[in-house]
Amino acid sequence: MSKTDTKRDVTVVVGAGGIGQAIARRISSGRQILVANHNKESADAAAKVLENAGFEVTAMEADISDRTAIEAVVSKAQTLGPIKALVQAAGVSPSQAPIEAILKVDLFGTAVLLEEFGKVVAEGGSAVVISSQSGYRMPALTAEQDALLATASPESLLELDFVKNVDSTLHAYQMSKRCNSLRVRGEAVNWAKRGARVNSISPGIIVTPLAHDELYGERASFYQNMLKKMPAGRAGTPDEVAALAALIMGPEGGFITGSDFLIDGGATANFFYGPDAGK
């Protein structure tokens, strides 16, 4: 095969928002990018932005609450070239969706993505899941419950009693994000069989449309108060999350797998150990 016939490596970005785009720009020089989003117009818009930045991009619609849709993303990515990176940045927040939708997208969808891409990722590949600081706010689960979130089949996750019994959209979101950070531990063992790695990042308040919905939604006072009290004194940016992702997904992060990284400006530290902790 001639050099011109060789397919270039592929970065798959699921979720067309600011964090996913920022990571794609940071890690995808010389690669093709596949952007998958539940809304095709948003996928096309993200692809246009990336194309204008010099990348070769393919956009497609994909509802990650549906295993068949995820399998279609995997198949499309395989036609483009060796899959060297997966960025799972899709999700819905407590102010955007009901309990069932949050669990189907943030919990189930992420688990299926890691399972399916773990079967085809190229050697040396890496994945990052965008989780949330919110997963740290939920009280500790038992060791058995943690193990189930890490390793149970995606479909059975939704049937677990402690998952089915979540009582609010916030609880559903926290449970999903706790599952994300545990899931990368369980999947790290499987991805290693292909010489690949998988980690997650748990951002705090990052300036994105999702954060805007939280800052001005039904729990606005809680988030506004968090923003005022966080040690960093400000919200974060998608580019700061992308810088962390580039480190853990690149060669300098070669010894990192099965880990979650909290990047929240100290908000979690303040929540547990600040002057108002326990009040």
C-alpha cells in the first residue's frame, strides 16, 4: 500500500459541545475526526468549526442511549481508519432531562461506548470520558455496588436496585457520573488487552452551554454559590480540560489508565473541607 493510500488515524468525538471540540483540536493533528451527536445539526456545526481549523471531519447523528446507534458509530469510525482516540463528551444534566434519560445517556450510553470501542481500538489508543465533579458529591456506595457499576453489563446497570431507586434528576446524574469514574477502572483491564488505555475527567463548572443551563436553571443558587466560593475564584474553560486530556491521552500519560481526574477549581475540596462543610 502506498503512503497516499494509507488511512490516517481517527479521533472519535461523541458529543459536539465545547469540551469535546477543545479536546479534538488538542489531540487530532494529522488525524481524521468523526463527530457524533444526538442532533445532526449540532454535529454538522461542530464539524464546520473543526474543518475551519484545518481538520478533516465527518459528522453523523447518534443517540447514545441506543446500543444500535453506538454500533453504527463504531462501524463508521472503522471505515475511516485505525481508531486511536475516543472522546466521550456526550451527556445531559439534571436541568436538561428527566431521570430515565440521564441514566440512559450518561450511565448506560457511556458504558456501551467503552464496551464497543474497547473491541476495536487500535494499539496505542486511548479514551477519555468526560464525567463530572458531581460524582464526588454522592455518599459512598458499598464495595459491592462499586464493583457492579464498574463491571456489570451495560443493560444490567439499569436494573440494579440502587440505580432504579434514584429519587431525583440530581441523584441520577450523580449516580451516572460515579459510574463513569468506576467504569474506566473496569474497562482499563479490557482495553489493555488491545494495548490501549482509558481514563475519565471530572470537570467542575466549565464555561459551556450545559454549565449555563445549571447556573441559570432550577438549582441556580447552588451553582452560583459554588462558583463564588471555589478556591480558584472562577469557572474553568474547555481548553483547560483539553490540556489535561492531552496529557493523559498522549505519550506522556502512557502509564495512566483506569483513573479519574478531578478538575474543578477546588470546588469539591471546599464542599467537604471549606468553612461551610457539613452545614
